[in-house]
Amino acid sequence: MTGQSFAMPLWLMRCFRMRLCKTVWLTPVVNSIRLKKTERITRDISNWKQMKSVKSFFDHTPSEGVRLLIQILFMFSKLYEIEKVSRENEDSVQERLERRQRDSLPVFEALKLKVLQAKNGFLPKSPAGMAAQYFLKHETGLRVFLTDRSIPIDNNPAERTVKPFVMARKNFLFSNTSRGARATAICFTIAQTAVLNGLRPEAYLTYVLDQFRKVGLRDEVVRDLLPYSDKLPDELYVNGIKPKQKKS
């Protein structure tokens, strides 16, 4: 993946969080942070015994560095909250882009300034220092989602897609030949693409092989059998329901 199409990796946010965990008394607050749940963060911090509100939390924080890292995590959380609202509203790709330009861009610019402060304030080899350097080094790629409506905010979908392969390799260990490795990769790609399109992989593959047996392997047949084809029968989908087509 090139620098121009970087997606925001979760380890970047975890590095900032890791530095916070070194402050033992702050651990309850750090552990309450869930990057996609701004409301829960606010509720948990507000209810924390030592703090009556988020404002009093910041007023009583003894370390400027810790305060800065908490602010950075809140901004990350806000970016994810905006994406969540977009999904819940079933925004079209154009509406998603407009929402990102209107709501996410100002947050990202503020986040960049805070990360720059972290870079200048923490040791270069510390988790927070390295995370800040990574963010600034790849800033151009990390902000692509703000101008390209087809780019997700992070690489979670890709990581979830390759996870079954990583887990399964413990069973088959190695491929004896390059052709075998390629065939394995193709099989996993088809299966995971089926999952992403709401299909039951076993039922889908059974149906595809049966169709090849009946009508042969031709280009027009293959097109109609692709996991994202709208000509597949409903019974192949989870709960027998074909997902709605996203608005363009």
C-alpha cells in the first residue's frame, strides 16, 4: 500500500494509550476509553470517583503530557464517532464525503496540532513519541479518507479479512509449491469476499461448483456467480436476506 492510500492503523492509537497506562493512577480512565464510543468515554470519566466531570478531570491532571495524550485520544474517538453517524444514517458516498469535509476535517487538523505537540514533548523512542512521528510522517496518506469517499478511516476491514487465513495456516503450515500457495490465496479471497457480501461461504461455494458442473466454465457464467453479483439466489445469504444495495 502506498503512502497516498494509507489507512489509519489501530496500533497508532494504542501507542498513545500505552504511554498513558504507565501512569498507574490514570489506568481506570485509560481502560474506559473505547475509540468508537465517545458517549461511553464521557460517561465513564464523568462517573469516575475522583472526578466530577471531564472539566474537573483536566483541571486536576498533574501532568501536561498525560493531559495532551487524553486530548489526542478524544480526537481519535471523535473521528470514529463521525464515521459511525455516517453509517447509521446510511449516507451515500457523496454525503459521506461532505460529512467528512464538514465534520472530520476540522477534528483532523486539530489532532495534527496536538500530535505535533506530542512529538516535541515526548522522547523520540517512547511509545507516544514514536506514534507521533509515525502520524506526522504518513500524514498525507492518513488524511486521504477526507478527500476520497471510497477510502475507509482505517484498515480494520482488511485486518479482519486476513485474520482467518492467519489462523488457518497453523493447520496447513506450509504450501509445498508456489502454485499451491496461489490456489490457497485465491480460495481464501473468494470465501472472504463472500462473507463481506453477506453470503454463507459454504452454501455459496457449493452453489458455484454445482453451476459450473451444470453449465460449464464461461465468462458470462463466472460474472453472474461472483460474490457481489445481484443474480445470486436469496437462500445463499445469511438468514436468506440479500443485503440492500448501497446508495451511490
